[in-house]
Amino acid sequence: MTSPEVRILLVDDHEMMRKGLRMLIADQPGMTVVGEAGDRDAALELIKNQPADVIVMDIHLPGINGIETSREILANHTGVKVVALSADPDLTLVNAALQAGVSAYLTKDCGPAELLHAIRSAMDGRIYLSPDVASVVVNDYMRGLGDRRSSSRPHLSEREQHLLRLVAEGKRNKEIA
């Protein structure tokens, strides 16, 4: 029995980026691009008329950004997953995107295999952060641990901190073991 085709919507204000993503996804078994949009309004219209499982969303859209667009789509379309793409791993944007409910956050310099992995992770209900994004998030967390001497957060042992750093560096389970 074959699994159903993953329907993907591309939202990016750069046509060349959308075309490149479309070509990449077209080569993948079990994935199909169902539409493209260059801004929030086009994305909202498209998702109403062309259901999608995953939206690959540029964070920097003209007008209303990709984070707010993601928040609106996720609030109104259950089951849809958003894979956010950004030019840089800015902590403020990463936090806002995660709070909006995105399933993955990658920088645009990621490789094709990483984007496809993020899409599959989102479909499996997992959160995915590219290694450079994870590093920013973990560094902020670690800095916060040092600032909060009497925090209610659990204290991490040196070993746990070491493992967390390895995960942030993008190491796989086998490499960590």
C-alpha cells in the first residue's frame, strides 16, 4: 500500500526561488507542488481553493510577513504544516515562528536534502530546526540558564548540556551515541 501524495504549497515573493523549489520537489516520489504564491493574500486564496499538507513559507514576504501568514493559515486550516524559510537564523524570528506553530525553520542556504527532510519531519509531526537555527536557539537557552540562578527550569547536568550542544550542531543519534 502506498502512502498518499504530500501536497505542497510554495509561498515566496521571489519567483526564481519558487521555481527552484518546484523543480526540487517534482523529482521526489510522494510529493507534489499544488500551487505557488508570492504574498499573503495569494497564499490565503490558494489554500482555500487548493488544499495542501505542507506550506513552504518564506518568512520575509511583502506586506504581512510569513510568520503572521503562517499563524493565520494554521489557525484556520487544521492538519496543515508549515516549513519556514529565512535568509538568517534571527532568534526573534525563530521564536515568533515557533510560537506561530511552524513545524520547521530552515535558513535558505540549506541543501535540498535538508529541506526534504524537514518536509518529511513535519509530515511525521516532528519539529525540525536546521543546525544553524538550532544552535542559535540552544545558545540563547544556555545563556538564559546562566542568568537564572533561582529559575524554576530544571538544571541540566554537564552531560545533558554536552548532548544538547551535539543536537544543536546537527549531529545524528548514531553520531552522538
